[in-house]
Amino acid sequence: MIDLHYWPTPNGWKISIMLEECGLPYRLVPVNIGKGEQFAPDFLAISPNNRMPAIVDHAPAGGGAPVAVFESGAILLYLAEKTGRFLPTALRERYQAMQWLMWQMGGLGPMAGQNGHFLLYAPEKIPYAVERYGKEVDRLYGVLDAQLARTGAYVAGADYSVADIAIFPWVRTHRAQQVDLQKFPQVQRWYDALFGRPAVKRGLDLGKELRAPALTEEARKALFGQTAQSVREGAHKAS
Ligand SMILES: N[C@@H](CCC(=O)N[C@@H](CS)C(=O)NCC(=O)O)C(=O)O
């Protein structure tokens, strides 16, 4: 059995989608990041970066002690290796999938995260930040569109892979990011194809009842004022 430490956000969806795609049994352990539960000592022992998702595999390959993994990209690779699914074995295809997974982890995810922050959550509009991240997200969608035109199928080639599973949840937020998919026809084609997958739907639905309708003052404090001190205290005393 796998424990999935999770909250329904784009980074969380990557793993709920992967688990559903692989048909692996798992148990949901909610981490309410708006209430500061990412600083609970038990959670930090698994995920020292105080971010979800994280997993604990109680039945790892080869037996032995449970294996804990944090960082969604590492979790996707772990689950792909465990199941032999969604990561090609041939050298060239494998590194296509790897590099687009890293592109998501180092590019699209962080940039879209900042874009969303300055569009939706910043207490005042900061035009420079909105423009900076808006343009970068636009550029990244252009890169993705061109890649999908090259493959004519999935991000890393002919086969659906961990790269698609990592990228899709962030593209799911395109409206909030003020990205018009009509500008990116290949992304639109790919997005519609993935959205039609039952496992993707189940992954997106996991824990949707947990989502708060709006960002509360408590959540704002837990999420947006963190410093090294927050980590040292192991609690959301971030302000
Ligand atoms: N690079 C990390 C990012 C994870 C991440 O940013 N998770 C957010 C939710 S989408 C979180 O846990 N936020 C809690 C916080 O900011 O304290 C990954 O891909 O796993």
C-alpha cells in the first residue's frame, strides 16, 4: 500500500493521476496546506521541503523498510520504475520523457506558480511581475505547442508518459493563468485527449471536496510568509 500525502492542487494531481493510471492501491493522507499542516513534524520527516505531494511506499520493490519520496518529479519516476509504466526503456525515448519531465519541474511549474500568484493572490497589482511571468508562461506554452507539433501525439513522442502526467495538471489551470488555448492548437488537441482519460478524471477529482472556495487570511499566512524560521519552528509561524 502507498500513502499519498496530498492536497488537491496541480502538483498533487500529478501523483493522483499517476496512481490512478497505474492502478496502484493507495491511501489518501490529506495535508491541509492552508492550515499549515505541511509543517507538522511527521510530515517534515517525509518531506523536509514542507511541500506536498509526498508518498510512503510500504511495499517497495525488494522488500525492506518503507520508502518515502518527496518532489513530484521524483515520485513520478519512482512509480514509473515500480510499475514499469509511462517511462520508456529505450535510451532515446527514455530521455525524451526525462527531459520534458525536468522541463515541467524546472520551468512550467515554477513559472506558472509565480504567474498565478501575481495574478490571483498578490495583495496589490505589480505590473512588472504580472508581465514578467505572463510572458514567460506564454513562451513556455509556445515551446510545448511546438514540441507537440513535432511529435503529433504526446509530449515525449508516440507514447503517453510521465512527462504528460506532470505537465497536464498545470495546463489544467490555463484559464486562471489567463492563457488562451486557442493560441496553442497543439496544446489544445493534447489537453482534450488527456482530459478524456478516465484515470486523469479520477486523479483530478481526488479530494476535490477538500478545496476551500477562497483563500482565507489563515491560509495566506500559512502559505505566503514562510522563511527559514518557519521551517526551524516546524509550525506556520510565518508572519
Ligand atoms: N517542486 C515541488 C513543489 C510542490 C509544491 O509547491 N506544492 C505546494 C502545493 S502545489 C505546497 O505544498 N505548498 C505548501 C506551501 O507552500 O507551504 C513538487 O513538484 O513536488
